Amino acid sequence: MKLSRPVSWFLLAFGVWSWVIWITFVNNLVKDSSGLAFDDGEPTAYFWVHLLLAVVSFVWGTAIGVLGLRGLRALRRTS
């Protein structure tokens, strides 16, 4: 399957965007002082669920970004 240049750039941008957004989210989650993420210094279910969401998003964002990067490299080799 051959990806077009715009689709490849979109996938790569999505992967980068996913990392930027979720790194910011995890930083905010760890620094949470509202009591949602930590109760007496111990992580809550809220923390674990959102950390799992972030990890899954990192994995998917990386996979999608790699597809975009591979698409761009394949286009460069053929042109």
C-alpha cells in the first residue's frame, strides 16, 4: 500500500501531536493537587485509569507517526 504525501504528513503530525498532548497531560496528572489523582500521597483509581489512557495513546501515536514517517521515506525513494 502506498500513502500519498499529504496523508503521510498528516499521520506523522498526528503522532507528534499525540506525544505533545499526552506528555503535557501526564505532567499535569502527576502534579495534581486537587485530590483526584492522589489521596494522602497514594495514587487513586482516577490516576491509574488516566495513566493507562496516556500509555495507550503514546503507543498508538507512535505507531501512527511511524506509519507516516515510513510513507514519507517510501515516497522519497521512489521519486
